[in-house]
Amino acid sequence: MSQFFQIHPDNPQLRLIKQAVQIIQSGGIVALPTDCCYALVCQLDNKDAVERVRRIRGVDDKHHLTMLCRDLSEISLYAKVDNRQFRLLKSATPGAYTFILEATKEVPRRLSHPARKTIGLRVPQHSIVNAVLEELGQPLIGTTLILPGEGHALTDPEEVRGQLEKQIELVIDGGACSLEPTTVIDLTSDEPELIRQGRGDAGLFGL
């Protein structure tokens, strides 16, 4: 049975953030709010937790999971970023975007796309997930909380609890989130490519 924390969306209680991080560090999966939809997150280097996230979502290793980072410097540790890409990233972070970039050797091979060696990365703008990232001290692996066969993400923490309480360790209630996922932009080619239109304005990239 999962635990259920009610955390203030603007002023997260540090005691509960620390407890959430302990759950993540022990291999737990957490559902938490972001600046877009609710997301499932787990520890970057926990193979079993990552595989459980994929099973809950019903996706294989060709589906990009997203690395949630604290800032641009953390992105550049896990992705190969040239000057052009850096300027684009700087203009859109933090915010409602996920970027597809070429992974560095710091990314465990099982987390990058098996053929393209790419990874999804983003810098969220939400007090709860940012507090968790700061306390954890490293990126989280996450994915939008869309269950198999569903067209939309879960945004009600009580509904998340009802559907997943036997599959994950913690649900964080930080209030309702947006119904829109992130906008996904592929930056691996000469020109940005729109993969998914979501909450972020693709016009920022001329798309």
C-alpha cells in the first residue's frame, strides 16, 4: 500500500520532502505533481525501479523516459550540448518542455534509446519536484502518469492513489495539475523538431 503525503504546492514541508527522498533512495516509485501533469519518478540508477515504472506505464525501452534535472549545468552532464543547443535550452528552462538530446556516458545505457542513444531531459518549474531534486542531489527518472490504454494523464492525486496504491510507494498530493503534458522538442538535428505539442509554446523554437 502506498503512502499519501499532502505537501503544500508553494511552500513544501521539508520534513515530508526528506521522507519522500528516503523512499526514492530505497527503490520506491513516487507519483508527484510537476508544472505539467503528475509524473511517476524513481531513482536514476535503480534498475528495478526503472523497470517497474516502464511496466506501470506499459512502455518498452524505445520509449524515452525523462531525466528531471535541477538546472542547465546538470543537463550538460548527462547530454551532449553544443552552443546552439545551450542557447535554446537557456531560453526555455525551467519550463514545460522535454528535450531529446544525445546522451553522454554518464547516462546508464538502459535509460537511453537503444538505437539512437538519446535521452529526454527537462528542468521542471514546480516547488515540490524542485525540492525533491534539491534534497536528492541528482536527477530523477520520470514519465508522465498516463496509464496503459488511457489518452490523458491522471491529475487528481486521489485518483492516482485509487489506481496505483498497490503498485507504487508514495503519492504526493500537491493539488491538481495541468491536463497538458510537456512539449517535446528534438534538438539532435540541425533544426529543432516538434515531437509532441503540449503546454510549452513551440513557437519559442520557430515551430
